[in-house]
Amino acid sequence: MSKSTTTGRRRVTFTLRAESGSEVYLGGSFNDWEYPKKPMKETTEKGVFSGMCMLPPGSYEYKFFVNGTWCVDPENPNFCRNQYGSLNSVVEVI
């Protein structure tokens, strides 16, 4: 995940390694967990998926929805327990 500044909001890029050809979406507190609104695209590097959001400063919980299954970000060590007893990844936008 990487960040850059744009008019008070920050560009946050999320990436995930998954099987090439997978259906990968991004859901989180920034889009009311409506993952179909945020499909991630496979990059030119097979098996690497990327998606970008413009977010104001704050703390956000998120997960990837990969081929019908929610999963945390394996590259992000920051997480919290959610109301369902599983984990959500957490990103801090400064």
C-alpha cells in the first residue's frame, strides 16, 4: 500500500498477490464495505492486483474479497478484531 497527497485527500494504493485471473475487490469502512464498487485490476505483473482510493486523513479498516472469500492484507501487520470475531486490516492516512 502506498500514499501520496492530493488536495487534502491522499491517494492510497492497495496491492495484493493472488492467483492470476482471480476476481479481487476492496471493501472497507471507506466504502461501507460495498466491495463490488471497488474492483481491483491485475497489473502487468501476473498475480498482482492493484486498486486506488482517495481518502481524507483518518483510520480505515479494510479487507480484500478474493474469489468470494474475505481476507486480510497479508502485507499489512496492522489489524483489529471486527464485530464478527475475525480480523480487519487497518490503514492510517496522515
